[in-house]
Amino acid sequence: MNKNPYDTVVVGGGIAGLTATAYLAREGQKVLLIEKNRELGGLVNSFSRNGFHFDAGVRALEDAGIILPMLKDLGIELEVVKSPVSLGIENEILNVENLESLAKYRDFLKKFYPESAEDINEVVKIIRKVMKYMDVLYGIENPLFKDLKRDTSFIFKKLLPWMPRFMLTVGKINRMQDPVEEYLESIIKNPSLRDIIAQHFFKNTPTFFALSYFSLYLDYFYPKGGVGKLAEALHDKIIELGGKVQTGTIITRVIPTEKIVSDEKNVIYQYKNLVWAADLKTLYRIAEPENLPSEIKARFEEVKGKMLQNKGGESVFTLFLQVDEPLESFGRIANGHFFYTPSRQGLGETHRKELSELLEKFDHIGKSEVLDWLNKFISLNTFEVSIPGLKDKELVPPGKTGMIISFLAGHELFKKVQEAGWYDEFILEVENRVLKVISESVFPMLKDKVIGRFSFSPISIQKRISSSEGAIVGWEFQKDMPVISKIQIADRSVITPLPSVYQAGQWAYSPAGVPMSILTGKLAANRILKSK
């Protein structure tokens, strides 16, 4: 055991843990960041294979009034470029360029669903309203990343005039928290049109969060060298500020009464404060509340029950391709960040009711029935396609292209296939079907130009980042969320029932994302510094 405890131990080297550690180190704290993997960043991570650079998790970043102010506040210089988005259905592709692109999107949808023209007009009207809310929500740099004592000009010229508009807008946003599927059903009669608009969102995504994405398409940017450069920059800043980072270490016990955590090798780390920026279910499973006061212990058990009975959100399946074809061939078709749906039909109940029925009878059916469902699921799905080289040509060998193709996928199906003993075969079937659908539609050059491929499934994501159910945005959306989900009380999201233990990251606030992970990391650091 350390005779001199750390001021703070941070567990989890994703973007929230890195943020919290950087801010604590800046204030002179003796701080240790512990990460289970050899690499940092979690889902904000890049890697290379055979000269092709890929992003392991998020494909681009949106500022949301948080990321760029955080970098500026910490004195981090990060070279970035715009990451323009394209939307595609069958053989029609729309490049999203500016606010006027929303009108083009309206006309784009009408080409496929002319009988739904009035409904499309209404949806676009609502999206435009949401975009105005977004302009208010992220209209100024987040004040958490400003030195308000010194920057009085910001307070009087920006913050105070903005606050009334912000509070009014938050009220409107809170009235748009119903699941987007239900909301769209109330205004769009055509189920295929509803699917095309919403099927690439997580199940029960709040309406405001879903319909705000057109604003986010205009906000996306990409760090030169890959999204992992953001994590690298934060790590370098932590070291510069005197913080300590320890990777390849799995924490297996948390004993709050003694203020210690220990790892799989029984090495003990003593803390004054603990920030848990990893999977929250894991914290509540390994924390030992014995000897805590009865009131605190009862509250812990109550929260633990709520945490463990909720599921992580959907995961993704991601196919990585190395292609012997120049970037220009793909750039002529779409931008480097591309949401593509090969069929206007939409998924319907394929990924909901039909999948649920398939899982219920899984032990009594053969492979052929599972693969029949898989064929339908992939042919009707929406894919997020990323081509890093179109954003930074240094990320790919000359004359070649690296491509990332992903889609939402449930963890449970992959787990059942694994338990049935044909996981590797199933992964190969998924890869083949994705490649077939994409090469027979938008990118025909993939038919005979792929020189290398591999994939990540919900199972491998769970294994790599220790995320319950392989979730990539924290919790499954439910009416009764186990964490804070209202903007105006986001500062409470970092509080846990355990003394001197705070939580941060994608599991600490819902809906999650990189900006909210950064925000909760900063909020956790602020709580600790304020208590000091």
C-alpha cells in the first residue's frame, strides 16, 4: 500500500477519465489514472494495420460548445479538419454542406416518398425548430471551461444574456423526450419513411437527441491523424502537468471505508478521492460497502439494484476494409462520413419484434433461420461509412483506401451464437453479407478490390473496453434511467452514494457522447477541487 495516498485515483482511461485527470493534475493534485488496456481513449481511439489507419470507436467529433473550449482551456493544440457528411438512399446521395442542405434533404426524401410530401414538410419543420434550440444550447463556449474570475467580459457580454434563452430552451427540449419512434409515428403515416429517418438511432432515443443530428452533421470535425489524437493530446498534457498514467491494470476491488482500490495482482492503491470513469455496473459489482454507515449502505444497495437491472444500450458491428482503389474513386461518390441505406423499404420490425422472437426461440432453431433473418436485417439496414483518408490522406497508403462500415447491433444475439459454438462462422457470414450489400449498391469497386478485412462485434467491444453488453453510449433508453438525463441538473450526474467516490463518462449521464463524457470528467474534477 502507498504510505502517501494519492489525492485522486481515476479508474478508466477513456475521454472522461483523461479529462478529469488533466484538470486535477493542473491544480497540483497527486493523481493517478488507471486503465485496463495498453492504449488510452476507450471509444476515442485510433490504430493502424498494414499502413491503413482506422478509428476504433467514434468516426468524428462534434464540439457541442465543449471539446474545443476544453482544449483551449488546457492549452492543447490539436490540428483538425471539417468532417463533411453525406446521406444516401439506394442510388441517390445528398452532401450536407450548410443550413440550406435541410431543404435539399426535404426534397431528397420526397423523391422516395412522394405520397408523404406533407408529412416530410412537417418533419423538416420540426428539425428546423430543433436546430434553433441547438443554436441556443451550444451558442456559447461552455462556461465550465472558462476562467470566469478573469474573463468578466465573457460573463457580461455572453453568459448573462444567454442564460434566460438557455433556460427557456431547456424547457422546450424537456418536452421532446419521448422515444423518436413514437414521436414520428404521430406525424408520419408511412412506416418506411419513419424507418429511413430513425432506424440508425438507438432504440427509444429521445426525440430531441435524434432530430438534432442534422445540426451535428454540420458540426463534425476530425483530428488530423485520427480521432485517437484527442486522447493522445490529453495524455501528453497529463504527463506535462505531473500526473501519472498506468495502463494494463484491471481494478478488481473498491473498499470505500478504507479508501483503497486493488488490481488483479492484489496491488493496492490508496486514495483521498476516487473518480470511476469506467463501466458503472462494474463499480457497483466490485465495491464492498461493508462497514459503511447503515444509511449510506442502504442507499448504495438501492442504487446498485437500479444499475444492475438496467441494460447497456445497443452496440455496433464494424467491418474494416483495406481496398486497392484510390481515395478519389470513393470521394466522387460521397464524403468521408456517410450514412447509407441500400433500400427505401426500411427495417420495419426486423430489428425489434422479429429479433426478439428469434432470440426467444434461439435454442430450438437452426443456423439457416438465423442467417435468413441476418440477410433481411443487413439488406434493409442503415450503415455508417467512414473513410479516414478522405479527411486526412496521410492515413492510408498511396493509391489505396481504408474504409470502416458499421451498423447498430444487439449484444444478445452475438452472445447466443457464441454460446452455441458458431461465433467465428457467424462473424464471417455478417462480414460477407455487409460486403455484398455495399458492393452491389453504392460502392461497386469493393467487389474485387478488397485486399484485407477484419471486424469488431459487440462481443469484442465488450471485451476490449469492458462495457456492459458491449454498449457504446452507456444505458439503454428507458423511462426510468439509472443516471441523470436532464441538462439542467447534469452537475449531479457525477455523485455516487459512496463517500469520496465520483462517477464520470458515458455511463454517468444519458444520452451520452464524447462531449458529455468530457463534461462529466470536468464536473467530477470540480467536485473534488471544491471539496478540497
